[in-house]
Amino acid sequence: MIACTGRPFPGALPWVRRLGLDGPIICYQGAQVRLPSGEVILDHGIAHDLAMEVIRFAQERDLHIQAYRDDQLLVARDRPEAHQYAGHAGMEIHVVGDLDAAIGPTTPKLVIVAPSPTLEALLPDMRRQWAGRLNVATSMPTYLEFTSVESDKATALQFVCARLGVAQAESVAVGDGRNDASMIAWAGLGIAIEGSAPEVEAAADRTIPGPGKGGIKQLADLLVRS
């Protein structure tokens, strides 16, 4: 079993340890694959100039946006949205003032934090604007995330499967967010949680109920039968 998450590595590692997993960790929406030791074995960040296009777009509209460098959460201003995200991800906020100077040559991903209706309205236009240059998807209703076009959860899962000698047909992926859709589509068996966005369910071979509704048991029974 491999953890595949949008969380930055510092936010993913405690959950990986709680689950007793010791394999590679897909983090930052697939932009990085790390070992539990922290060693980076895959890294596809967003180039600086391209990241700044998105940052300027957000700042011109007074949207909170954040970047990452050396596993630090970087923000230009201390805003409530930063605390909302940091509390969920288990990370410390670093207020840097100028993201242009702070992010370095690349950043693993960018995140806009805003109310869900705002992001739902922005998503189609942002996908059109950066088509072929960035992957854009919501991971949570209030998080709109950007990664390089070379990196998503499917690409990272393919890398990990090749490293571990697991055939695509023997892989299973489970998710519920738009950021999971490519991974679910790539896996030999793709499973979406009932109630996921239509594009996520469309990518899946089947669905299972959500937490507390018997979905994990259904998944375990399915894997045993397989």
C-alpha cells in the first residue's frame, strides 16, 4: 500500500507513520515522490516564471495563494486562509512578503485557498488559461491546486509501480477528489468514493461508499476476491 496525497511531505509523513507504511510516499499532488527518510526520488516542480504567472493572477484578484520551498509553506501575507490550510496540513506558516524572491527556481505546487463557489467558478477558466502548461484541480472544496504538466498522481503512481515492479494491470487506486481522477483512470482498477465529482466517478471502474458506510470493507473484499 502506498500513500498518494496532495499534502506536502511534512504533512503526509505523520499519517504514513500512523498507518505503518514504509514504502515511497507520493506527495505534493504527485510533484514529488519521497522515501520516509525524506529522500527525494522524483521531483517535478513548477518553473519559477510559470509559477509567478499564477501568483500574479491570484494576487490581482485578492485571492490567497501559497507556494513551497524546502518543505516550507510560503505566503506573501498572513491571512486567515493560510491558517485554515496550515491547521489542516499540520504545517507552520512562513510569511515571506515577496513570493517572487522566495520560491526559488521551482515550487512543487501552488494552492489557492478560497470559498468553494469561488473556486468552482475559477476552475474552467484556469484550466483553459494554463492548458498544456499546468495541471489544475481541486483537492478539497476550498483548495485549488496547480502542479507542473509533467506531474500528477497518475505520473507519480506510474513511477512508483515501475520502481516496485508492479504491473499497471495489478495496481489499484482509490480517491475522491478531482486531483485523484488521473490516478484512478491510470490504475488497473480505479475506484472512486460515491459522491465524488462527476469527472472522478467517470474515471473509475467502480465506486464504493464513503467513510463510515462500509466502503473499506467492500474494497477489502474486492481485493481478496481478486
